[in-house]
Amino acid sequence: PCDLRLNSRAAAHQIPMGGSDCSYGMSLPHEGLDYQRTLEEFEKSLLTQALARSRGNKTAAAFLLRMKRTTLAARMRVLETRLPRLVA
């Protein structure tokens, strides 16, 4: 796991403590980003992939994401209102 604490020297050079790369395949754009929208798009992508892999079976998709089926359904409803076109 990535240690999100930064010491002052590491913060000045934007290096996470421990020196490991904790970007998880994504880097912060120079101009910044809309944090909430980015999280929602990432979550939507994961839900869509799980639903596609499970051929639309919500129970199987929830299992892939290690969540309850009811939680998956609730997140789908929330995301659908904010980011239309969630495949179900």
C-alpha cells in the first residue's frame, strides 16, 4: 500500500514517503482536475467492466467488485443520474 503522508522535503519534490510510485496508472494533470467527477468516472468504469464481464448479472458483478448486490444497484442508480449511459 501507498503511504500518503509526505514529509516537507518529499512534498517539495512531490515524492511519496517510501519512494514508491503510488499513482496507480494515473497522474494529476498540471491544471488540476474535478476530483468528484474523476472518482465517479472511475467508479462507473469499474461497474461497467464488472457488468460486461458478468454479462449483466448484477450478483456476479457485485462479487467481482467485492460488494453486496444491493450496494452495486444503489451505486448504479446514483451514477446513472450523474453520468448517464451506465450499462446494466
